[in-house]
Amino acid sequence: MSSHGSFQIIGHRGAAGIAPENTLTGFEIALRYCDAVELDVHLVDGVLAVIHDERLERTTDGEGFVRDLKREQLASLDAGDGQVIPRLDEVIELLERHAGLRQEKLFLNIELKGPHTAPGVASIIRETKSLDLLVSSFNHGELQDFRELDGTTPVGVLYHRWRESWRETASGLNAQAVNLSERIATSKRIRSIRDEGYACYVYTVNDRETARRLASFGASGIFTDRPDLMGSLMEARG
Ligand code: G3P
Ligand code: MG
């Protein structure tokens, strides 16, 4: 959630357009340009690994399913530019360090990408104090599991296809945000979400024109692979 009510620029998978996605370097680079980042988690051998795909090939030099890894292997695969696949607790530590240095709260959106990620996330964030958190997922069952374990951390329901049932889903989860793909993010839908008191963040927006348009529709912010291109939009809400 934006702590200052302005249009929030959220680095998508860190800064996926200019740095290896979902890596510690990627998050550090994103933080040069914005104060919010998004990441994806999968459960790997009992730990939460920060990686988007269920397979390793696209973003690492490994092969096969992420879920088949042993935890030691996370630090042995190359996730780009010599970076490894980080654990969620390592990313949180990095962000908390930056929050301390900047003396401001940073925003972290944890997307529950893989199955059975809710319990580990609920447990890890229990001690997290210096970050504004949002836990989101396309998997609304996983979000429900999270909500049952954690009744207070803000939750965001993700949609890549529009569903008129979003109201029941969001209210059943006691959600704070309803986040949309840019392909379905019309002015009317954003307005209806905002009018009912939810935040609405839109993914993935890599050009300023689209970002500006979404701000004028009342969107709360965007997920972007190119936070470096979005300077000054933080005050852009129409
Ligand atoms: O949460 C916004 C965005 O990350 C959802 O899509 O596939 O990039 O995780 P994806
Ligand atoms: Mg994501």
C-alpha cells in the first residue's frame, strides 16, 4: 500500500527489464528508482524461493521443476549475472536494511506463485516491521489459506481475466487490493474497484504513457519492469 497516497511505482520481479529478475541485485537496482518491489515465491524443500516460473530453464542455468530442487541448490544455480535464486527471508533482510538506511518504510508485494506457500510466508512476515506488505495471488485458495493464518496483513486478489465475482472474492478474503492485468484494466473497472474502497494495482506497465493513463483512471499504481523510466509519475494521480 502506498504510505503517501500517491501513484505507486512497483518494481516487477525487482527491475526485470534491466536486471536479472527476482534476484538480490535486481531488488537493489529497483530501489534506486522506486520504494516498492514485487516478487514471486515457490516452496522448495521447505524454504521459500524467490522465482517466478515453476521450471528453472528461463531464468537460471538449471533444468527441471523448481519444486524438485534441494535447498542447497538455490545458491548453486546462476539466476543471471552470477546471481543466485534468493530465499524470501534474504530479500526481506535486504529491504529492511535499505528501509533502515533510508529511514522510511519500503513496500513489498509477495506473490504466492507456487502451491503451499501461504504457511511459510505467514510465518516469515510475522517478524517484519519496517516494510509495508501486500500478499497477493492468482490462486485465491492459497490466499484463503494465508488469510486464515494471518488476519491482518493486507491481501491482494490478482486477475488476468475479468470476473464479475471479484466483489465476493475480495470481501471473503478481507482483501485490501484487487490487482489487474493491463489488458483488462479499463477505466470503469478500476473505478468500481476504487469506489468500493480497494486499492487497484495494474501489471505489467513498461511505458509512461500507459502508466499516466492508468493513473488518470484512478489506479493505485503499477508493476513495472522498467522503474528507471517512471520517474516523477509518483505524483501523477489524476
Ligand atoms: O503481481 C503482478 C504480477 O507479478 C503478476 O503476474 O506473472 O508477473 O507474476 P506475474
Ligand atoms: Mg508476480
